[in-house]
Amino acid sequence: MWPVSGHNGHDGRVSERVGARELLRRVLDEEGWVSWDAPPTGQPGPSTPYGRELAAARERSGCDEAVITGEGRLRGRRVAFVVSEFRFLAGSIGLATADRIVAAVERATAERLPLLAAPSSGGTRMQEGTAAFVQMARITAAVRAHRSAGLPYLVYLRHPTTGGVFASWGSLGHVTAAEPGALIGFLGPRVYEGLYGEPFPGGVQVAENLAAKGLLDAVVGIDDLAGVASRALDVLCADPPPAAPPPETATPVPETAAWESIERSRRADRPGVRELLRHGARDVTPLSGTGQGEFDPGMLLALARFGDAPCVLVGQDRTGQRTGHPLGPAGLRMARRGMRLAAELALPLVTVVDTPGAALSAEAEEGGLAGEIARCLADLMNHPSPTLCLLLGEGTGGAALALLPADRVLVARHAWLSPLPPEGASLIVHRTTERADEVAAAQGVRSADLLRDGVADELVPEYPDAADEPEEFCRRAAAAVERGLSGLRPGGPAARQSRYRPPA
């Protein structure tokens, strides 16, 4: 999981502050790095005020511009980098700086290298004005092209990162972390105070706060960065495993009463998606929030590998949902972030269904819950990557349906799928909750029913209950996911729709 280290950051102090070369020394492998930088051109004369500032910045920083670029090895993997040097005019971006960044991003794209960006900047170089300001659009286009080529872009925000840098190449990472206590924000606090005559509210533009709000995936100390980035790249750059041989015999589907499965699925000690990752996956990198200021404890988003099979995992977290955080529209927007990530990097997508139902509240309605369910369904039915769904436990209503469509569907023995909680369905049909068991049986919600009707493809056994054998069950489920992902190909909308067509 992501480490969190250093000062807590609520007063804006960082545990340490290092320059670009020191960061590279501590992050890249011991053999060092190779520079891609050409000398800046078109510089002002040394007798001009700006020329004298540049000369002083070169002497102070030991760099000829505000970024250094190049390539090196990260835990043995070749990577490209763009790293700011704040001591050079506060890491500001001028024309020559932009030329260097764009050249490095385009070279990384051409050589199909993952790119690590580590900005630390006050934004646009004021001495160059609007001409420098518009370079942010050019840098953004280069990063977008890199991502569109299916190449990973990792961002490590350092203290401070503000202004146009944060609003362009600092906010486009597939995975984004920041150093502890770092000041990160669109408007620099000194500028805000000068313009409005009062300080900016404390504790807002701090890495830890932005991580809590779902804008960053993690807060990571410099000495932990290599391990974190390497683990993420082990998934993002992994090749899919070859097709696995089919099991010699199909697992018999035990005849369990619907209500028995429903009650077992609701046990407080039943393992969920967190336990699945803990006991059955490796190279797990949790991601946080939507990246747009929303976070829902009822949804979990991660990069992971099941055996040799890499994936983006989007899972409903039973722990979060059962501790006062029913799944809301923000959770589904988190899920769609995972769907986009998998699509862009051509990674398999694994969804995990385990929900007592979506939030029933005014906030959820006003937040667009129904629309988010619809968009999840549309995204999954048309997803360009292979998709696998694991029905792990409860499967209630639209929240469950939102993560269901997939090329392959696994179902735990006591998992189930229903348009409403059985008690709610009983109220509609019989005007009482007392006949919930009868309604559940009639609706065909059990794993056996789902397999019979073609909604699911493979059973994950429980002996007799996942809650009684949590580690063994999670390893069994993880093995089924690995087997299901091996050789899996995207079926496309027509094939995914055919699963739900009624028999002729």
C-alpha cells in the first residue's frame, strides 16, 4: 500500500527539501542517469536585467534551466523523467524551459518509455509574460499525446507546486503522489494575500488535505518514491499472461437456498475486496478518489496483479459501506476513473460487486446517482479492454448493476444479484417484508441461478462460507481471477449484450 511519511503538513512545512539532482540520486538506480538536455537558446543578453537574473540562477542552482530531463533506471526499468529545479527562478516555466519539457516528453513517447514528472514550480516565468504563459497548452498537448500512446505518466508533486504548472502537466498523471507537507495549489498564497488583503485559509493547499479530498493518490516521502513508482509500473507496463488451460472439471454448483446465501453474504466478518487484495494479489497500488476532488469510502480503486495478470481493479468496499458510507455518485465516478485508466493503458479491468445498495438520500439524487449508474453501464458495455467481474457478496440494485457487465463473470457461492434488497422487493409484491425469502427464491438471485441463466460463467466455491475460511477463500477467488484474465480478450458491445438476451 502507499506509505505516508514525513511531517503531517497542516502548517505547510515539509520534512525536507531537495534539489532536482538529489532527488534523482535517491530515486533512480545507482548507475545514475543520462541527460537529454540541450543548451537553452534565444537567451537575453548578459547585461539586461533578465539576463543577470538568469546568470544568478545558474550560479545558485548549478543548472542551466528550471528543469532537467533525461532517462535512467528505476528498479531496473528504463524510464524518462522531467524534474523541476526550484532554485532556478522558483522553477518557473519560460520559453526555453517549455522547449526542454516538450522535447523530453516527445522523446519519451517516441521511445515508448514511461515518464516520471516531478514538478516544483511557482508557475509561469513573469519576466517572459504571456509568451511563456501559453506554453502550458503546448506542454499539456505533449503529455496528452504520451498518454494517448498508451504510455504511463506518473507525477510526483513537490513543495511548492502552484499556478500553471499544477494546472497543466502537474495534474495529468495516471498516478499522482506528493511529498509530505508540500504546498500545492492553483493560486499561490502570497499572491492571494496581496490581492485580497487576507491570508488564504490554512490547511487547504497542503498535500495531505488534497489526498484526503481525492485529488492526489498518496503522500509519499522521497525515499519511498522509488518503491511506490516501481510497483505501479510493474502493473502499468506488464504484459498480459497467455491463456490458461481450462479447469479439468467444472465446480459443481451446490443447491443453497436463496435466503441462506443472502444471510451468509451479510455476515460482518465476510471477506471483501480489501481482503481479496491482501491475501490474493500482489504489486497493489491503491489510488484515491476521482482525481477531481471527490472520494467515496464505499469504492476502492487500485492497480494490482493476480498472479502474473495485471489489472486495474474497481471494487465496492463492504467495510466502507457498512460504516456509514453507502455508495454514492462520487464512488461511481471513482469507478469510471478506473475504467478510463484501464482503457487508456490497454490494461484488463476487474470489477468487484459487493454492495447492500446505493445511497438513498437527497445528496445522492442531486449528485446525479442515476446518471452515474447509466454512464458506468455504457462505459463497461463499450470498454476496449478485457473486463472481468467478480460477484463477491451482496449485489443489490443499480449500484451492483453498474459494475456487472464484463467479458467474464465469476460468482462466489453465496453471492447474489437482485434489483432491490429482498425485503424491498417483498414490500412491493406483498406489502410486507416478511416474505423476503420467498421473493428472493422466486427472483432467481442465487449463484446457481446466475450460472444457469448465463449471467455468470464460473463459480468460486465457499466451504461452506467465506467468512469461515477468509484467507483460503480469497486465495481461491484470486486464482479464479488470474485464470479468468489469462488470455481474455475484449468481447465488444455485441458479445456483452448477448449475455443478457432471453433464450429464444
